[in-house]
Amino acid sequence: MSWFASNLVIASLLVVAVLILRRPVAHGFGARAAYALWLAPALRLVVPPLPPMIAAPVQTGGAADWIIETGHRATQAASHVPWLWLVWAAGFAAMLASRLIAHHRFLDRALAEGDTYESPAIQYDVVVTPAVDGPVATGLIHPLILVPQDFATRFNPEQQHFALWHEQLHHRRGDLWAAAAALLVSSALWFNPFAWLALGAFRRDMESACDAALLTSAGRAAAPAYAETILRCAARPVPRSLCALTSIDELKGRLKMLNSRHGMATKGAGLLLAGGLAAIGGLIAVPAQADEPKTQTVEIRKVITDGKPGTTADLEHGCPGQTLDFTADGPAAGNRKEAAKIKICLKAGTSKADMASRLESVLADIGKNDDMDAAVKADLTAKIQAKIAELKAG
């Protein structure tokens, strides 16, 4: 299974896990901890493939430094996989495009019918428009706050302050960027029915986390007045790319969370829990399937020597003098194969007798290595012995 396919599968499983955990975490650790849980599937979706592992050098003798490297070589490609990716890409593009089109149509209408609303206490532009029933934050590049036409009459000054403060917090906290990431993730997981449930749950957790941030600044005494503001802001749903103060279907949970109280230690533990889920999700691996391209693991045993300790890394980048190179491949065993490479760096002008002596030293090191595949060892031994005989004959 390719790394991105693996990410899609695991991100889908993490979405389900967050849907199960979010409410217990919210009640036990606070709204912000539940909101942080959504990092796990989002981060897993973009985790890059791990590079091949390289083992540390292993000394086998005074004249030779052995390095064991593990790599992967593709040996077979599946012919029926590409169309699956085409189906996924088409679904992803369709879902994302439909949401972006809905967002832009909504925003175009809101701005076309809107007028500037003066609010000196708010650092972002506020627009009053009939396109919304309640306050809404929008705009990644140009942050805006949209308010309904009856905003000045429906809300008293304190409620107007709370409503605009809430939307301003969305911008300051980066919630609009988080909402955009949620759209990308849910579009990428369009084949997973739980992704549709997750988008609404994510939005409710984001709003509750913003409520918690506001009350942390305003103080618990402001909770009743703020709850009244939320009730007056109950509105029809808007595109999921926006941050609205509340929707009718979110009222009960939002108001209930306003009464929750958690200490700093509890909140910190909740964030650690969310970070732990993200870390676990990033480490989970999915076994390769039989119809995926197969890979062969190749262990390459290198010996690079010039007779001086600590020069292995330098020799990887070139030898200033003469080199002798030997390679050997062993038979494949299942999906594993062993190979060996030997590079010997010699000073310029080294005599053939000294070359033969150096090769005999390397040959002795190879003979002491019991971990090397027998076929590889036999091939290397034969090639080096042949070279020694040639040098001695010349």
C-alpha cells in the first residue's frame, strides 16, 4: 500500500476515534482539548513516508569499517491500481469544488447586498448584510465579520460587544485556517461517511473552544450575558467554510459547555492527550496488500577502507588516490536480498605487492564476518582472491 493510501486509511480511522472521544474529552478536560483532537487525522493525512533506515557502522577489523544499509527496491507494479486513484481524485476535486463554489456564491451575495458597519472596538472590517441571520467570520486573506441587518436592534450594546468579540477571536486564533484545513481533509476523505459527520462535529468543537477562550478573558461572571447573546444569535446554517457564532442545531451543546469549569492542570492534561493521539496516529503503519506494488528489501554491506580508523565517511565522497572496487549480490529470499560492496582507497603510487597485502587483510575481515550471506561471502572471496593472484603474478 502506498504511503498516501495508508494515510487515507489511518486518517479515516482517526476521524472515527475523534468522533468517539470528543465528548468525553470535552467534559473531562475542556472544549479546547476536544478541539485539539482534530489535529490527529489532519496531521496523519500529510505525514510523509519514512526514509530508509541506515544502521550505525559496525567494526569488524582494524583495516575495515562495515556499514549495513537497508533500502527498498520495487520489483513488481500493480496494473489495476491507477484507476482507483483517478476515482479518488475525481471525488476529491468534486467535493472541494462544490464547497468552494457555495462559499464564493454566498460571499459574493453577502458583500453585494452589504454595507459597512462601524465598530471602533473591532480591528476587522464589519459588514451588515441580509445574507446572514447571525454574526459570521470569514476571509483568510481579508478578514471580515458579517452581521445581520437587525444587528443594532436585536442585540443590546453588551450583546453586540460579545458577538463581535467572538468573531474577532476566530480570526485571531486562526480558526478560519483550521476550517479551511477541515474542508480539505473532509474532501480528501469523501469516501468515508464519517467524514461528513466529522465536519459538523469539528465546527461545534471549534465554536465551543472559542467560547472558552472568550470566557477566559471576560471572566466567568460574563457567562449569563454571553449565553443570552448566543441564544439571540441562533441562525440558519451557513457554508462550512465560515465561522458562525452559532447555528440552531448547536445551541444545546454550546450552552451546556459554558457551565463547564476546568483548572489549568486539567486543561493541560487534555492537550497532552490530544497530542498523544496525534503522535500515535503518525506512527501507525498499514500492512501492504497483495495487489499493491511489491518491494524487495536489500541489505548492502559495505566495507570502505584505507587502513586508517575514522575515514569511512570521507571515502564515501571520493578517494584521492587509487581505488579497488568489488560487488556481490546474493540470492533473493522472499522479499529480502543481501548485497555487498567493497571500496578500498589506496595512496597514489601504491605498489602491487602492497595492494595484494591490503586485499589479504580485507579478505581476512570478510572471513570473520559470520552475519554475511554465504553466497555473497563466497562471491566476494572469489573475486578478491582472483585480484590478489593477478597482482602477485604481475
